[in-house]
Amino acid sequence: MIGAEFGTVLAGAQKGDEAAFARLWRDLNPSLLRYLGLGGDAAEEVAAETWLTVVRGLSTFRGDESAWRAWVFTTARRRAVDAARRRVRDARVGSRAVEWVLPAAPDCADLVVDADTTQAAIQVVRRLPPLQAEVVLLRVVAGLSVHEVADVLGRTPGAVRVAAHRGLRTLEVLVAETGVTLGDAQALRQ
């Protein structure tokens, strides 16, 4: 998170300051890639499409850092849905899509403290039902509030809380199976 300087950094990026935009990108892109990794293949491609959309709409964005994060993750979700539709359409016509192998992000300790790589953590999260997995990633990785996740997913805050609770409880069991300590699994809840 950028913090108190966010307004200044955003204003600079909106005026075309490359360094300011780079700071916004560096702050959010690792979390964005982890979130998009839930969908599997082409996470980097979807992230690139997301940032292209963000750049196009940057001058019209108004809000604080929390609203910024919600806006970028909402955009990413929409681009991911578009990409999934393209994959289905391409499969119907028999075209072959390029499969990308993603490198593990270096700061994977945010998901599972000293226990797994980001890719392995995403594999564990993929074992959750889709709604729970998406809610957990948006809450834990993206750092969005319950209300922001509800807006992104088009759900009620209550449904988001229930999905997060169930997802984290299930993750606690799944993570324990991989040898991670209970304390590490509980760190996911914070």
C-alpha cells in the first residue's frame, strides 16, 4: 500500500508522470498476478489487458487508495471473464491458445508464511469452490474490504463474509495437509 502519498502519486500518474504510474503498478501488480493466477493460464496476459484498460481510464478515476484497488481488481475480473469467454470460443472453433507458464512471485510469504511458493499456494486455493477462492484472494491478496469485494463480485456483504469464513476454514484444513503449521494457517485470517 502506498499510504498517505497515494493522492500525490495518483495525480502525478494522471498527468503522465511515468515514475508515478510505475509506483502504482509496482504496488498493485504482484497482488493482481496472484489473484489472476486463480484462473490459471494467461494470468500475465490478462494483467496486461487490465493495465491497458486502467491506463485508458486513469484520467477519469476519482477516489482514495481503497477505491483504486477495488477499481483495478474489478477491471481485472472483467478482463479475466473476457479471456475465459475467448478461450471457450477458441476451443469451439478448434484454435490453439498459447499456454504461458508463470514464474513464482518472490513475495509469496503473504499467502502462506515460509511454507510454499505462490504457485503452490494458488493450487491450494484452487481446491476451494470458485466463489470462496475468489473471495479469499480478493480479501487476503488484494486487501479489499468486505464491501469492496461485494461490489466487485456483485454479491451482498453477508455472502462475502460467509464465503470468506468458509474458504478460510477449508484452507486451514487444506494447508494443514501440506505440512504448514496451524499458526501459519491462522495468519491467513488476519
